[in-house]
Amino acid sequence: MSDKFRVLIVDDHQEIRTVLRANLETLDVDMDLIDVPTGEEAIIEVVGTGIDLLIADVGLPGLSGVELYRKLKSTYPDMQVIIITGLEDEQIRQEIAELGVEAFFFKPLKMPEFLNAVRITLGLEPLEEEAEDLVKLTKKSLAKEVTNRIADLRGELGAISIMVIEAGGVIGAETGILPDTIYETHVIPLLLKSFGSTNKISFYLGKDRPESTWYFSGEKYDVFWSHIDTSWGMVILTNPIEQKNDFAWVMTTVELAIQEVAEIIAGLGAPAAEGASKVREKKEDAKISPAPSAKAAKAKLPKKTTKRTEKDSSPSETVNENEVHEFWKAATLEEEIIRIDSPDSLSFEQAQKLGFIPNGDELGS
């Protein structure tokens, strides 16, 4: 054996061997890397020289990765082995587990975990990964109407999985099954981090709620991430989209579904989980009555005045300034605590345009 670690990669896909070599070369380890496409060629490379680490795919042409392991392990008992496979069959999983190999991974590989497994099997210290502050997803049914709508959307798109998720990590509705735990542990939690910045950007652009859809092209699946409102988003997992026309159609279909789901959620009066709970707590502590809804506003507002003309300088009906003051004092309480985006709430400008509030020049008359 040489002073270097001899590492043999066996996979019938040239691209995968190239990717594995490139990543292994980033490790601060003195290695002699060899890669071959078949088990038979692997045996030729190992006989007479031995090997420190065998990295083998299961589904090889001719001699399988499992058979290769059994043939080499009897002659080279100190050989370390990492098995990789794209097969998700339970019988294959059980067979690999019973081999007693040092590690096995399903494709697509989670490269940081794979590289750490290589270091450990070679007797080296694992690399310390920087801890990510990611939320852990939980489940709580939002509404049957939302589940039905995303189920229809999944059928229209032929999607793998669709989820409606609240900013705090609560899955309010889902259809289909995620094919890999990496989506639940890392992909979706990372997407949820976008809520704060997206809401701010939309605010600066003059939008009450974000209207954005992100697209991520993956090796095995594509991911769409749409913001429903300031508190809810939708994750869609699809097979890879190859045609531009298909992509445009998917985006249009998703946009229509987002609008419908947004209307359903707005109809439920579902506020942002954390923000709304804080508002409710503060209101209860201070014994503040909530700001009036649109219907309540209509009932409490002073009567609409008739616009003055040059010929008629007095309004047909007088305005009670105390009523106006009291109304806006109640309606703007959210500025003193936390602003609530409610489908029933009206801004000053909206109320004025609808004729509920007289123009500024009329208030002083």
C-alpha cells in the first residue's frame, strides 16, 4: 500500500464519477483517486494493490455493487466501503443495511454528509458544519377548501407534492408525498426565511402583499415557491420542466391557484400566526377593542357630505368632527401596536375613495 489513501469510485455514469472526484478533491486529504464504470474493472484495479476505500453504486452493469463488495471484502477485510444507489426499493435498502458497510447514500447525494462520511471512514475528523437556524415543520389543518384546491392544482400540473405553509413552519394543507427528507429538513425551511425580505420588498414597491413566484431547477425535481400573502406560501414539487411553453403554462396555472387560495385564506380571516397572536395578546392586556371592519366602519362613519360648489358653499349635511376623530382613533390603533392586514380593514385612502370619509377641505367647514 502507498502512503496515500487509495479511493476507488465505481459508477457506470461518467458524470457521477466526475462529480464525486471533484468533490473528494476538495478535501484536505492525500488521496489517490481511481474511477471505473464496472465491477469487473474495479476488481482489476484492486487485485495486488488493495484499496482503502471503495465507493460503489449498486446498479452496475454485470457485477452489481453488492456482489463487488462481497467479493473484495473477503480478500481485503480492512477495506472501507460506502454504497450509493438511485434505487429506493425497500428490499434493496434492507440488503444494503445487512451488508454492514460503513455508510450508504441514496441519490441525489447530500454532498456535505457524503464528504464527512468519507473522512470518518478514513479515520479522520469530520468537518464541522455551520449550524443553520432552520424551523422544524409542523402540521395543522387550515381549511378543507384549501386542501381541495391544491389537490386540483396537483392534478392539473401532474405535480409530485404541493404544500401550503405558514411563515412559522406550520403546514396548513398538503397533497402528495415529498420524495426525500431533505425538502422537509432544509429546502422548505430555507424558503420560509424569504418571508421577511419579500414582505419588505413588496411594501417598498407599494404592494400590500407579495406577488412573487420563485423557480428552482433541480437535477431530479423542480421546485416552485409562491407567496400567497404576507404569512402563507405554497411549495410545489414537479418533475423537471423542459419546454419554455410548458414553463409559461405552469406559471399561469400556479398564479391562478395562488389567487384562489389567497381568497380562501382571506375569507377565513387567517392572520399571520406569530404577528396576530402578539396583537391579540397586546389588545387583551390593554383591553383595546379591535379596529372596526369595513361593515362596522360603514355603521360608525358620519354621513357622507355633498361636495361644495362655487354656487353652494355649505354642505347639505353637517359633519360631526368628534365622530370622525373617534372613528380614526379606533381605526388606526394598529399603528400603535402591530399592523394587521385584514380583508375587512380599510386604509384612510381607501375609505376616502369609497366616499366614507369627506375630503380634507370639508372637515374644517
